[in-house]
Amino acid sequence: MPRYYFDMREGDEKLKARGFEMEFIVQIREKVRRSQFKRKLPVIAKISGRTIETDFRYPRDWGT
């Protein structure tokens, strides 16, 4: 079900036609919604005037 729902972006009707029960579809969708916070980066306090990934560039990061 996750492959069809996420990768192929099929709707409820197509998923039901594939043999999945509506209760199962709703259950999976709710689990994904409740765990969305895991896919977001945490807020990091900036304590200096330099920014990580922008100002902290070393020669090894430039491919030399």
C-alpha cells in the first residue's frame, strides 16, 4: 500500500480497487500524518555571525 499511495500517488478509489480496505488506507494515512515531525529538521540556534554550510567552507568542501 505505501508504494501505491506515496510513490505512485494513487487515490482512495484506486487503492480500494487494488484490494485494500478503506479502514487500512485511513489508518496508514493517519500514521504518516502523526509522524510528520520526524521528517523536519530541528531548529538550531545561531550563536555567532557565521552560518554553518555557508561560512564554514573548508578546501575539502570545495573539492580540492
